Amino acid sequence: MARYGNEQRVQPNSPDYRFFFKNADGKYISTFHDIPLSAGSKEDKEIPAKRKANFNMWQISFLTRVIYGITVLFHRPGKIKAI
């Protein structure tokens, strides 16, 4: 069985598309803290190049989900910031 898996939500290639990483027990894990930096010889080391959009890490949420590289607006007291 694979050491890591993922759960995809919403239709791929849409702005709301998300996927979350899971460990072998099926528990959600953080991509920053729970997955090793270096991969073994049988593991993929990057997102495939033939994807239609870039991926970014969403660091604000509880689970560090991977999202498409689109402009996201969020509110802070007194201003809106585009990231």
C-alpha cells in the first residue's frame, strides 16, 4: 500500500478544485510537516508537467491544501489583498 494518498474534491480544472494529502491510515496530513522533503527512488518528486494550470499551496487553512494558481482575494480589517 502507498505511504501517501490524496483526496480530490470538486471537478478538476475548475477554480474550486482542491486535493488533500492523506497518510496510509487515511488521516489528513500537512504537506509541510508530514511528507519527507526527499523522495525514494519509487516516489514521484514533482507535479507532472502536462497539467493545465500551476498549483500553489494554500497556507492559511487548517489543512494545507493544493489549489490552482489563481488570484485569491481575502479580507483583512480595512483592506482587501490579492495573493
